[in-house]
Amino acid sequence: MTDASDGRKYEFYWGLIGDLDIGRPNLGNMIRVEIYRLMQFTFRDAMERKFGADIADEIFYEAGKIAGNAFYERFLTGAKDLGGFVKLTQDTMREYGMGVFRVERADHDAKKLVVTVSEDLDCSGLPEVDYEVCKYDEGLIAGMMESFTGNPYNVKEVDCWCTGDRTCRFSADMRE
């Protein structure tokens, strides 16, 4: 934990992950998706109860963005161009079991992308509802894109497993 000047106790840094070889010598670093979702959806439930669904969505997006920035800095800084960024993102997300990342469309300057994440941690396999649920993934993609390009992005999920699609699709637009 850091002692942030703004009074926060848990400003993210990779040390918060800990040394899993020491801390989990028998169980290692793997966990089942059900347990990840248990944590995710109980956090969301608690936030919605306290702040409402819109604020919970904002918090999940912001948390995803923080994670996307950190993920880029830890795993993706070797990318020199958009093709390299996409390949490295695909390989790393698959290696860590986060999902299958694809770019469906990209303009030449990467100012607008349409990306998909299949078999994602957040919603693949959930029952259908009438709304998209991957706010954290929106923020994650925004954070990765911002870190890669140096420009802010708006990311919005446009198709979701939970709305009947079998992959989650995101529109990522560079803000001018």
C-alpha cells in the first residue's frame, strides 16, 4: 500500500499483486472465472446499492481504465505500431486468460477502432439481459489505447454476450 498525498490508501501499483510464489505456494496464481465474477458482481451490487447504477458504471469504467494503463505499462510497451500493439495485446490477453482480442476495423491513424473480446471474463456465458455489462472492459480498452497512442479515447460497448451476441464488441474513438 502506498501513502498517497491525496489520502488514498490503495492507489494502484503492481506491488499490490504481491508475491504469489510466497503467498500461494499450493494454489498458485490461477482462479476460476466463477470466483472472479463473484467478486466483480458483488462489488457492483454494493456500489449500486450505495450510489446507483450510473455511478457504479462510472466506477467500473474508471477502474478498467486504471487497469488498462497499468496493463499497457507492464505488458504492451514493446509495441511500436498499431499492428504490433494488436498482436501483443492478443497474445498477452490470451496468455492470461482474459479473452480473445480482435480488431475488426481501424482507420489508418487509429483514431477509430472496432474491437471484439470473445470469451471475456466479465460476461461470456451469462444469461441475456437488455443491457451491455462490460463497463470494466470499456475502461480497460480505453486505458490501453490511451497509453499506446498518448491520446484520450472514448470506448463504448455496442454488442454484448448479455444482449444476445456471442462476442463483446467495442467502438473506440480518439477524443479530439
